[in-house]
Amino acid sequence: MSGMMLIAVAAISLGLAALGCLLWALSSGQYDDPDGAAARILLDDDEDK
């Protein structure tokens, strides 16, 4: 039964770590402009050369 307890603790801690990463990404503004990068690739930057 100790093996099952180890797996359960590992799964819970990995889930909490993933939740922490998601909350950090949300609070740091990673998802503020999801369409900006998709539109930015279409811009022509050859004018600078």
C-alpha cells in the first residue's frame, strides 16, 4: 500500500506544481494578447533593410 501512497502524493504534488505554473503565467500577463503573435508574423519587416 505504500507504493500507492507514493504515487498518490507524487500525482498531487505534480498537479499542484502545474496549477502554480498556470497561476504564475496568468498573473505575469502571458495570456494578455494571444492574437498579437499570430498577426505579428504576417507583418513585413523588410522595410528596415
